Amino acid sequence: MKHAFGLVAAVWLGVAAAATPIVVASKNFPESYILGEIAAQLLEAEGFAVERKMGLGGTKICYDALVAGDVDVYVEYTGTIAEAIKNLHRPTPQEMAAALAEDGVEMLPTFGFNNTYALAASATVAERLSLASISDLAGHADLRIAVSHEFLERHDGWPQLSLAYGLPQQPGGIEHALAYQALVDGAIDVMDAYSTDGELIRYPLTVLEDDRGFFPTYLAVPLARADLDARAKAAIARTANTLDEAEMRTMNAAMAEQGEAAIARSYIATKFTDAATAAPARRSDGLWPRLAANTARHLQLVVLAVAPAAAVAVLLSLAIFKLAWLSRAAVYLAGLLQTIPSIALLALLIPLVGIGALPAVIALFLYALLPILRNAVTALSGIDPTLRRVAVAMGLKPFEELRHIFVPLAMPSIVAGVRTAAVIGIGTATLAAFIGAGGLGDPIVTGLALNDTRLILEGAIPAALLAIATELAFEQVERWLLPGHLRAA
């Protein structure tokens, strides 16, 4: 009986584990999408349920989500682990693994290729100025250099690179996928690149030699939570040493035409004949169903944030509007929240509440407070003092005074504040895609990664139309709240 009970318990636990999806994430550039999809399809071939969180906004967001347990697997690079995550200078694999283990993270075997950083110049500019190595840049202070925002700040990026090579230029920041088009169009002269970027095949570029050996090795390695199912780790570890730089560059070049799902299926069919998958191709669900799902998700995020923000802001304003100093302080504190950049606030919330909808809703809630609170306080405190004296003379109690005088007269301004908060929220919610919250930001983020204008417009146009529709709806509500003679005018 004891053994039978143990067998039943083991089977039940196994079923429960299989039913819990393994969350596979990626950063927001083509290679990361492909490698993440390879891991996802290999897991599915082993019978695991998989949830994809592709296109997360950078190293910090991905790694913090992994440590917090909101992500189970994503592919990172050894140089990034050493320089940007753990601040280790040229560590051994054992030192790197030990540092990751402190966070409950395990480094699986490398895919085999080195995707190092590089600087790339337009072939025309390189030929005209005889640029062959990074050292050659030092003599051309007027070169227009733009690099990705992450490269602009990280330790193994521009700050230390410019010191190592004595580079006088002050680069600007640019989205990585857009930089290639800017380079080809002649808007910039030099950009940072990944050595396996597919664009290095498609465009006439010159990759400058790292003649002082500044950049470390960036081997692509899957990072997994240490407590992930051993079978899942073994499935992903099958990718060990299966790709070289040329193969990865070719796969990246095919990304825009084929999509990560088809590329991953082809890779698996070529490398592992026993693990064929039937994963659907990217964006195969059709434009309109996808558009409807993204719009519904976007509206859900905005409503879940703005509705409670309106309740909190209005109740707070009713409680404090008669105290001028307290009202000013509350509006000032709400204004301070607006000074925090949206993507920074989302990243800061990840260690506290993870990724997905919750941090997005919290951030949108905080951003919605200011316009509603400011409008409500201004409207309530600006009501004619004569009406207040009349209310007192009539013997109205404080609650009755609020109900019959203050709230009705202030309501149009309060609704205007909610209207402003909702429109701002619709625009800001597109950034929620960087933390896996979905919505209309999803196609925008994917389109930026792939330099696909059609995908960018798939998210941008509906978001703009949604904002316009919201404006018009609230305009009608405001007109309805106006006194009859003003409404007719």
C-alpha cells in the first residue's frame, strides 16, 4: 500500500509538473527570438507545455525575471554575464557558473558560436577614410556614431571602449535594428553590431577589426533556473556546439522572411532528426484575430489601471481639497511619479512583482494619478465660496455638501482628468510589451527587432485609433455632464 501510494503521488506530481508551462523568454533582437524559439520547440518535442515571453526589453529585464521565477529559460551571452550582469573581468566558466548559482541560475552548455560585439561602418565611408580597425576611428572626431542604448551604458560597451581606444566621438543612442537602415541611408557613419547579425550579409558594410582585443568572448548559452526539471535542461542542452558563426548569421538573415518558428523548425529537423516539431509558424493566426486579441489586451491593461486610479485620486481629492498645503503636496508627489521614465519604472518593478500584466498595470496606475488628481483638486478648490456659504446656511452636513454641490460642479473637470489619463495610458501601455504584458506594443516591439514597418504599423495605428476613440467617447460624457444651457451652446 505504501509503495502504491508513493507511485500514485509520483504520477500526480509528474502530471502537475507537465501541466505547468515552462516559460521561455528572449530579448528583443532577431537572434534572441530564434534561440528562444529553438529552446521552446525542443521542450515541446519532449512533451512539456511552453509559454513564450519573447521580446523582453534587454538584459536586466530578462535576468531579473529569471531570478524572480517569472521566466524559466532564456539565452544569454558569456561576455554579457561577465561584464553586465556579474561584473566579473574575464572569468573562467567555473567562476561564472558559481556566480550564477548564487542567484539560483544554471548555465547550460553553449550553442557553440561567439556573437561578439563589433563596430561596423558604411562601406563607402570606410573606403573613403581608410577605416579598417577600431583604432582608425580615433583620427576622425567628426564621425557620426550611433550605438544601441544598452551598449551606450554597459561596462563592455562605449564608455570603456572609448577609453581603451582613445575615441573622441560622443555617440547617440538608437534602436539596434533601426541603426542598420540609418547606416545604409547615410544618416550615421558607424554603429555597434553583433558579429552574427544577418544585416552584415545583406548590406554593404565594413566590420572594423577589434585590434586591441577589447571585446570579450560572447558565447551564446541558455540560462535556466536551477530548479527546472532535469529533463527540460537535458532537452535544451542538446543544442551544445551545434551552431557556428556563419550558420547563425545565415539564420538571422532569414528572420524577416521566414520568422523564428520556421527557422527553429528547420534547425531542429537538420540537427535532431528525432525531435521534429509541429509548432505553428509565427503570426499564422491571421491579422484580424491577432489584432482583436492585442487590442482587447491593451484595453484591459488601461482599464485595470485607470479605473482604480480614478477612484483613488477622486477620493483623495475630496478628503484634502480644503487644505491647500496638503493638496499641493499630493499633486507634487503625483507629479514626481511622472518624472520616472516608463521603461525604467517597469524594470524597477520586476524584482518586486515579476513580469507580465501586474507591473504594467501598477506603472500605468501611477502615471494616471497626476492628471486625475490635479483636475479634481483644482475643480473642487475653485468652486465659488458663495456656494459654500449657502450650503452652510442651509444646514447641509459635510457629506451632503459634497454630494449636492462640490461633486456635481467638479464632475466635468474630473472626467476631463480621467480622459487625459486614459489617453496617456493607451500610449504608455505599448511599452508593456517589453516586460511580457502583451497588448498593441507586441507587434511594435517585434517590428522594431525585425525592422519590419508593417508590424510596427500593426500596433501603432490601432493604438492611435484607440486613443482617438477614447477622446471622442469622453468628450460626449463631458458634454452630457454640462448644465443643459451650456450643453446646447
